[in-house]
Amino acid sequence: MMENTKELIARRFSSLERLYGEKATKQLAQSHIFIAGIGGVGSWVAEALARSGVGTLTLVDLDHIAESNINRQVHALSSTIGKAKIEAMKERILDINPLCIVNIIDDFVEEDNIGLYLNQYKPDMVLDCTDQVKAKVAMLLTAKDMNIPFLMCGGAGGKTDVFSLRYTDLAFVKNDQLLGRIRQILRKDYQYPKGSDQKGRALKKPPKMGVSCVWYDQVAQLPTLWVSPDKAPQGLSCAGYGSSITITASMGLAVANLAIEALLQKVA
């Protein structure tokens, strides 16, 4: 039975071996990626890594699938509404690759728990697909202290231009309020290189901060209800940014590609 499973996996991932080579596919099968946030971006990251033969995936999220997730999250279906996102994603991954080891953590990342989780699971890389400032800062600082490669995602809400996707150091990010806030915190509270001189004048080329980010260089599109709140039904003016699969999935696939490239450097 196990031999049949191995043959099945060999057939499913033979295209990867032709592309990258046998050593590379073995490296992917032996690799372990930690993904925090299994939503609009993170679900696509997990999907792509599973379909690329990554052998171990640790998924972290406390959220459950809602009907409003169906437009952009790969595990969101009529049949999965109400199910924990990590559970639905695990089932999907095992349907793709029965030999994949999928660890699930039913929790939100916080300063108090991220070190414990990384110590327990010891991943080769941490991918931050969350949208909470404190969680992102905690993951970055902990991964840095533990010398684990780390990649941070910017905001995907309110974005519409898929070709504005960028991969840069945090110092060079524009038009992303989430990453801008993190940059401010790191410079103020954690002695990261500043983007201005002693007189407070912005530097034309600020020094790198050593934080790799994927982000969209586009001003977020405000929902119509935010622009004209007096016309909105009560309560809807506080709704979040709109979001599209073309944006969230593109970011997720780009992040997965960067992770694969990083893993394959070990066999280059």
C-alpha cells in the first residue's frame, strides 16, 4: 500500500523533477514551511507549496471559513463553511499529497506563543500571511532571533492592480499602510535603520532593514461606503476593504515561489 502511494506521488510530482531535477524535488520533500494566516493569501501559499511537493507544512490560524471568504480563499466552499480554516486546508493538502506532514495550530500568532511554536516545530522558513501588526512584528523578531528565514506579506485589501506586485526590503515599501506601520514600529522601538537623517529629512535611498516583503505598490481603493458614509446603511461604513482572488492568489503564489527558490538554494 505504501509503495503504491509512493508511486502515486512520483507520478503527481514528476513534472517538478523534470523542471528542477531529482535533488531539488528531494530537497522540497524534506523541507518544512511554517505558514501563519490561512486566509486570502495564506491558503494559496499552502496550496502552491503542497502542489510543489513540500514535505511538511505547519498551518496556524484560529479563524473559521465564512461565506464571504468564498470569493478569494482556496479552501472556502459551500461544503466547508463553518469549518476551521486549518482543518479544511489540511484535508485539501492531504488530498493533493497523502505523504505530506501537515501540522495544524488552532491559534492566532502572538508575542507570547510564537517562540514556543517555532521551537516545537523547527521549520526551515516562516511565511507571514497575517494582517495584524503585533503578530507580524512578533514573528519577525522571533524568527530573526532564531535565525529562521522569514518573509512578510503586505496588505491585499483594496488592491486591484496585480502587476503592481513587488518584492523588496521593508525600507522601500510604498502605498502599504500595514507595512508602513510595522516599519515605523521597528525604527522607533527596535533600533532598525531609519529612513531620515539627523535633521529628520527623508533619505533618497534609505538603508535596508533586512526584512523581505511582498507587497502591492498601489494606493488602496476605498469602498464606496467609506467615501460617502452618509449614504451607507448603519454599520456598513466600518466594513473592511474589498478584496479579489486575482490579488490575494497572485500574492500567495509569489510568496510560495520565493519560498521554493530559497529552499532550492541548498542544492544549487
